[in-house]
Amino acid sequence: MLLKVYRREVIAGVLLLTLLSVPLRSSLRDGSTMPGYVRVMALCLQRSDRACLQRFDGVEDLDDGTLRYALLGGPLSLSPLSLKRLSPALTEAGIRFFQEGDWVLALESFQASLQIDRATGDLPGTATGLGNMARVLERVGNLSKAEEAYREAWELRGRLRDSRGQALMLNGLGKLALQSRRYGDARTLLHQSLEISQRERFQDTATMALITLERVEERGNRPWEALAVMKRLRRIEAEAGKGESRNREFEILFRRERVLGLIAEQRRELEKSEEWLEMKQERLFFLFSLSALLTLLVILLLKLLCHKRETTRLTEELSRRDPLTGLSNRFGMLERIEFERVRLRRKKVPFSLLLMNFDGFNSLNERFGFEEGDRVLREVAKALRENLREEDRVGRLEGNTFLAVLPETAAEGANEAGEKVRRHVENLAFFSRDEGYGVKLSLGIVAVEDSTLCAEELIETVDRVLCYGREKGKS
């Protein structure tokens, strides 16, 4: 009917739409409540698209006046029969726009058709509209909305027991997963589509699924699987008894060569990785051997250092010890006296020196021999250690002269210690050549309460005290 009044009414509609073009475009952008088929027809009028308007020619209750009234905001009511005829017309218009690459008009047409099918309860039409809308959304890059439409269409196809439609929707979902690089999901969906197609013997949907699956395997860097899919595709087409066209055959051969190239490249990469791994193993073995050698050298060096430190310690210890009696020697006693002098200077803690000497030791050596004299010295040294405190230090200065350092001891305490040692030593009984004898001990005691004298001067002082006492007979 629109074509019958095209010269007069449609031209007036175009002029009216030209005046209303700005608010119409804004209403399309902001999603107004104008019915979808009104928007599609308005766009057809605005473009003076006679081929588009022809598709609505059989719809009753819809003429130019009604359309202009709806565009101006008036209510528009169509009979159920008109709506039933309008939905296929919108679908055909959408397919035409889709083929021309006009995604906006195609989406508007499919949405308008889907709106009518939902309102009339047409499940097959709703499933078809969702599939068409999903393909447009896929083309414009709205993958999330396209996936929702595909899944809803797949559910409706399942309710309608439409196996072919289910296979097509699964193939569409597989393509979306491929574009999103979700190769695992794409394989699962495409295998499901292939399973339905083979069960129901749908050669066309099986071919579509295999073509998409081959692209998934190729982009997922699985050339061997892609080659197997291509062989399976050729086998299915051969079983169907349909000879391939020349272009189709060239396409398969081209993709096969590409996949074989990927396989060859993978082999080269594998060979390189094996060579790299072998070189890495040799390096690791060399580094391991070098690290083991370095570890062994470090261990040996540490052992040498420990041995040297222990040798140095033993040497220092032996340099401070008398080899005959095991007591400290003169050097060790000088160090201990200096230590006590420092304590006296810092903490005002006095100490005492006890010098001991055997009377007649030379005659004892002449009478019984030097071995007997050494034995006497060892026994006396043992007696000194046993009768002095643990914190006292006793040593052998030379010959038969012994020195004891008594820390924190005044003159009275030093006298008591000296008398105790003298009694014990003089009570010792020695026997040699069936003859018994004893030793007599002379003492020199100095209580140090001033740190002005050095260690050598203190030893000289206590030695003078001992000599003075021996001269007076008060040893």
C-alpha cells in the first residue's frame, strides 16, 4: 500500500522525516519507546529505499498516514495478522541490510522482528531472530551480547527439538570463543556441534564445525590436530558424495600447506630446543663440577685455616707453659701479673704475689741425679695446684723457683696461703736409692695495692723480699 501512494504520501513522509531527522536520530541513539518496526520503516523512508519499503507492502493497517502518526508519538495498533506478516518482512529487510554491510539497520530490523515474535509467542521466530541478531552483534564486535543471544537461541532450539538449529548455535558460540582466544571452550562447543551433526547426518553443519575447529587448532598452535581435522573434513565430504569445487579444493590445499609449514616450524623449534637443552645440560654439568671443585677447595681452605688457628693457639699456649711441670712459665706469669695490674687500676682490687724457692735443690740434684730433681719439681707443682685456689695462678719462673699470683688477696690472706703451701710441701716424703728425704720451702710475699710498678719490677720486689727473709732466717 505504501507504493500505491508513493508519489504523494511517501514524498510528504520523506519531507516530514527530513524535518524530524534530528529528533529521530537522537531517539534512535537513546533507545526511545518507539516500536522497532516503526524505526526501521522510518529509516527506509528517510533513505527513500523502495526495495526496503516493498517488503512491508502486504502488511495491513500500515500506511503512510499511520506511520507519520506513529512517528509524531501517536499510538499504533496492528492486528495479529498484520504483526504476523510484519515479522518476516522485517527479517528479510534485516538480511538485506546485513548483506549490504549496514549493521545499524540490520540490527534494528532483527530487533524489531524479535520484539514482535516475543509479543506473539512465536518460539521458532524468536529463535531465528536471536540467531540473526547474534550474527550482527558478532560482526560489530559486541561479543558478550552476541554470546547471550546465541545461548538463548540454543536453549529455544532445544525446547523446539531443532537439532540443526542447536548445531548452528553451538558453531556460533565456538566462533565467539575463537575470537576471544578461549580455545578450550571453542573446542568443547564445536565438538558438541559436530556430535549433533554426525548423529543427525547434517553434512553442512558438520562441515561448518570442522572448518571452525581447524582454525581453532591452528591458532591454538596445534598443527597436528589441525591436520587431523582437515583430513576428517575431506573424509566427511567424500562420504557425503559431494565433489569439492575447485576453489574449495584450493582453499583446503592452501590451508594444509600452511599447517604443514607450522608443523615443520615446530619441528625446527623442537630441534633447536633439544640442542639448547643439550648445551644447557653440558653447561650445568660444567657448573656443577666447578661448584663441587670450589666447594672442595673451600672446605680444604677452611680446614687449613682451622688447623692453622689451632696450631697457633697451641703454640701460644705452649709458649706460656712450662713443659716439665705443666704450669705457666715466666712469660705466662708476666701476662697474668699485667692483667691483675689492669684490674687494680680500674677496680681498685688488690692482689698478692707468692714467690717460692727450694733450699738445697742443687745438692739434691748432685746427690740423687737430675731425673730425681725433675720428679721432685713435678710433685711440688702438683702440691701447689692442689693447695691453692682455683682462681690463683701458679707458675715456674726458673729452676726451683715458683711464683703464685693470688687475685683479690691482701697481705693477711697471702700469708695464710703461703703457710698452708709450705706445710704441705715440707710434709712431702721422697724416696730414692732406699733413702728418704724431704724439701724445705722459702717464701717471699708481696701484697700489691699500687699499680705503678710493672710486672718485672714486682717480681724483682718479691724476690728481694724472699732473699731478705732467707738472710734473716725468716723464710
